[in-house]
Amino acid sequence: MTMKALTLAGLLSCMLTQTASAGFVIFNIRNANPQGTETVGPPASWTDNGAGGYDISITRGGQKVGLGSSDIDGTKLKDIDSLAITRTDDRTGLTGGAFVAPYLNFWITDGLGKYAVVANEPSNSAFNSLFNNGYDLTFADLADKTAKIYETSDLSWLPNKGLGHGVGLTFADLADFVIQAPSVADFTPGWAGLGGGAPRELGTNNAYGVNWVFGDTMANYVPGAPGYVVSNASVTSTVPEPSSLFIACCGLAAAGVNSWRRKRAAS
């Protein structure tokens, strides 16, 4: 490949994409037991396990803990390149819940003030098949899986597949929606359908666009177990370059071409 071709290839790469990676923080979503059917026990808790992750203790139904990141907020669902978490606790011989947690959800928006949570279901067998000591997913893995809509009663802005808006959707149907957590100001007035289990931090209302979620119902945790041991939560997305970086790339590409021309003229 000629120098000119290499420079052009570099320019095109600079024009098209950059890779954004995300870190995750841990937060308490809910400590209550809304069903009121279990003995009240200690709140959910966690400790840093020194392996880049956490030991998370869910002691009863209704408790809910999340690992969240807003580092790729503003990108579309379809731009997710990879989404991963490792789970290493040993549940051999324990019963009470499917060994497929955590479950996954995203805040999405129409950009006009409408928000919803898009989630997989831990009971979804098609999604469960992706679990292998955690998850290591691409958007292609998610695309044909059922996407349930939560935390809003206004579904009119979501796709209609003939079953009604927001019903019978897959992640592919939502590919062009933007990942964006509502702000504290957005949560302050609230909206119809926003519930106490929405992925936002208890007490502060801080929220994150991408969330791994633990607990919530009896089906998602194992009573008497020491907790979830997880590490290496990550998400990356490929997104268009900001215009300022594109301009810088153009300048670098032009300089490369001019340098190549001068060398050719001097030889």
C-alpha cells in the first residue's frame, strides 16, 4: 500500500469510529421487600473482593443492587461492541434461584424527555443460554433476544410490531435508541410508570445508562448463599468521532500527504 493510501485509510478510520470503554460503580437500588412475605433481615451489602470486583450479599427478596456505568451514555444500543461480567461464586448444591444472574438493563431515551428501561429477563431461556460464568456479549448476541420495557407507562414513542407499542420487541427493534440515564432533575417530578425498582441509586437518584442488576425477586438470588462474587464488568462501544477530532484527523492526514509529496519531489 502506498503512503497516500495509508494516509487515506488512517483518515477514514479517524472519520468513522472511536472506541469508548466504561468503568462501573456499585449502588443500592432498593432494600425494601414490597411483598412483605419475608422476615426482615439486614440490608443488601457488598465488599471489594480485591479482584477488580465485589462480593454482593442479597439477603431477601425485594433487595436490589446494581453495577452501573454512564460512560457510554449518548451512544446507540447498536453501537455496543462488547458487554461483559465475570461471576465466580460456587452455587453447587444450592437451590432457590436460577444460576444466571446478574440480569442486564439499559436506560434509553427518545431525546425528547421520554425514558424507559430495556431489560432481559432472568427467566428467558434464550438469554440464559448466553450465561457462562458470567456474560461476554456483543450487540449481535442481544439482537434477537426479547427486550422487556419497564419504568414507564407511556409506550407510544416505542416501536409497534402489530402487538402494540413497546410489546413483543427484541433488542434489534430498539437498536437506534440512545442509551441515556435520566438525571436527578428528570427523576424529581417523576412520570407515570416509574417504580421503586428503577435502576437509580437509593437516596441520591443517581442513575447509569448501562446496568448489571442483582437481586430483586426470589427467582434471582439464592437464600442462605454467601452472595454473588463478580468482577471485570465492562462495556465498550464504537461511536462516531466528535467533529473537533475529525478536524484534527483531517489536518494530520493532509500533513502526511504533503510530506509524502515533498519526499517524492526530492527523490
